[in-house]
Amino acid sequence: MDQPLMSEHVHIERKQFFFDLKENPRGRFLRITEDVGGRRDTIIVPSTGLEEFRDMIEKAIEADKAAPMQEDEDAGSS
């Protein structure tokens, strides 16, 4: 049985993300679940990879901030 260690969620636009840190006899892991209108997708990250996972998210945040937003081609043609 999985033992919960931490559970948080965040609502972003029309999606909810659930972050559940758990432990079982095989080790600790972070379960990240995305819920969009009742449809759920989940990934599991072993705790041994959490820092590397965080580093990749930080790189994505930096790249997002550095790259200009591309304008929607249809936005100006009304």
C-alpha cells in the first residue's frame, strides 16, 4: 500500500494538476496527475530523479521567458 507523504494541487487554466509524494516498499515517488474535464493522465517520477526533473522544469521556464510569444496568425485578420 502506498503511504502518502505530501499532497498538493494547482489549477492552471482549465487543467488541475495533483502532486502526490508517496512511499511504498519499492521506494518513494512523485505521482503527477493532470485532470482535464474528468480525463486523467498520470506520470510517476522516482524520488531519485526529482532534482533532475526539477532542473528540466527550470530550464523550460527560462526558455519560455527568453522566447518571445508568437502571434496567432488569425488574430489580426478580422
